[in-house]
Amino acid sequence: MVDVSVIIPVYNASDYLEEAIDGILNQTLSDIEVICVDDGSVDNSLEILEKIAERDSRVQYYHQENRGGGAARNVALPKAKGKYIYFMDADDIVDLNALKECFEICEEKKLDFVVFRAMNYAEDTGEYFETPDYTMDEVYERVGDKIFTYRDLEDMIFKMSSTPWCKMYNREFVMSTGARFAEGLIFHDNIFYWDVFLSAERIFFYDRYLYTRRRHSASSTGAGDKRYVSSITINNMIIQKFINHGLFEKHKKLLYDHKIYLVFHRYKTIKDEFKPYFYEHLKEDFTKMLTDERYDEFMSLIEDNNKKRFEYVVYSKDFDEFNLSFENLILSIRKNRLNRQNKQLKKKLKSHKNFLERKPVSLFLKLKGN
């Protein structure tokens, strides 16, 4: 048994692949194996894997017809022999101490998995930047340096990143859950994540930035193309995971609101030419809710703005009407937010003005007392 199995799905990653794998092979933890699964690449990724495997026996590679990153990870999982599993993307960068530090923490604290922070790198501009999804500040503020479970997050369960590359997992624990990645869909890591997260009893937040996610147009989750429609299916699969774990009733309000929030987040970021396509699939999905036995409960629990979003999708006669209604809602939300900020600012200014008006009197009294 090796200390850590590193699983890397590979698809047309020739521009970054050697750098990514070298970042693993040069880790300060050397007792590792690297399992790469080429997912039907049409560039020279497979040839690069062959050359790397020839020079380092810790690397093994497999090839499959193109079935997506989820399928590639599922192929690799049963082949892993490590005590722990780490998932790496083939175009990203990991800190050279990441595996050693996470391995030692997992061993010391007997963890099911450890989670850490990640940074973003915009390839087009060369800019490094943070996003709440990967800093997870609210999660750390809640759990601190304690061992925790999903139960400790309560209303914040959707604040933790579902990405597998900001975590190291105990392999026996993962295999005991039966967790697997969704196949044929992007955002497939959500399905693996919820099975693992809802089953884990020992999680630790390691307050370090150990991973850099490279953002570029070729990325499946950053392309903003037709594949974004997968988020609709993934959303429904997440709800089913909570049902399977017997946790739906407890978290149904969060799940209902998240169902609407997430697909509209994808809608806002998808390229304009694909918005009508996304809308048609969204309308099909939302319309099914009208005859669902939970419809009344659903409408009674979701937030007001989500009700409006839902109704715009279901009752608009075409995409243009829907898009106009949605844009008006966005403007209304922004206006309300600005009004709230304006009121808060006026309140602060008034308080500051009152303080300045009182200050000379206080100073005079203080001098008089002396």
C-alpha cells in the first residue's frame, strides 16, 4: 500500500499535462502512485502520458473512449491502492507540500477527509484571484480547527466547495460509501461529493491555500456552452442524494432554493447564444413541478425572488419574454440592494455627524474637570 493515490482524468490537456503531473511527482511526499485516465483525447495527451510513465514507474495510465471526466475518475477509483486518494485536474497546479501536509493531518486526526483552500489563476490576464467557492471563509469561521461533519454546518451546507481537488480522502472510507461520479455530465463531482460529505464523521478544514485552479476557455466548467444544461440534471440528482440519505425533510427548504439559485447562476454565466437552449430545458424541468405532489410545499418554502424566477420560466410564452422578465428582476434586486446600502450609509453618516457635534462639548467638559 502506498500513502496516496493521485487520480488525474485527462482530456486534450497537452498544453498543461506535463506541468501538472510533474507537480505531483516532485511532491515532498514520494510514496505515491499516479493513475491517469485518458478520456479519448484527440491531441497528443496520450503520448505525453506514455513518455512520463516510461521515466517514472509511479505513473500508470489508461485509455478509454470519450465518456467525460466523471467516467474517467470512476475507472481509476477501484485501481487505487493508496491509503488516501487525491484527485487532481490535468490543467491545474498543486503546492509541492500539499500531499505530505494533508497525509500527515489525515493520519494524525484519523480523518475521513481533509479540505483546504484554493486560488484561481486567469490564464488570459495572468491574474491570481480568490472566490468564495474556494476560500470557503464562512465554513472556516463556523468550524474553525475542530473535527466536524455536515451537521455542524446546518444552514451552510452549500457553502463548502464540492470540487474533489481541494480535499484528500481516506480510500477505505470512500469505497465504503459507494460514492461515484456522475457520467456523461459536467459538474459531475457534485454527485460524488454529497455521498461522501453526508457520510463523513471526521472532516477537518486545513487553513492553507494548496491548489491553483487554472481558468481558461477550454475548461468544461468554464466554457459556458450547451453542456451547462447538465446543471439541471445534477441539481435533481443532488436532491435525490438527500432523499437516499434520509435527510431531505430536514434540508428541503435549502434544497428547493438551491435548485433554483444554482440553475440561474449557470444561466447568467452561459454564453448568450446558448441561453435559449438552456431556457427550453429549464422550462421542461420546472413545468414538471406543477404536477409534482410536493408543488404546494415547494412554493410555500422558496424565497420570494425564487418564486418569481420559477414563474418566469414556467409561464413565459417564449424565451424573449422570459429573458426580459428575468433581466427586470435582476435590475429590481440590484436596485433594492443599492437602496439598502444607501440607507446603511446614511445611518452611518448621521451617527458620525452626531459624534462630531458632541465631541467639542465632551472635550470642554473634560478640560473643565481638570
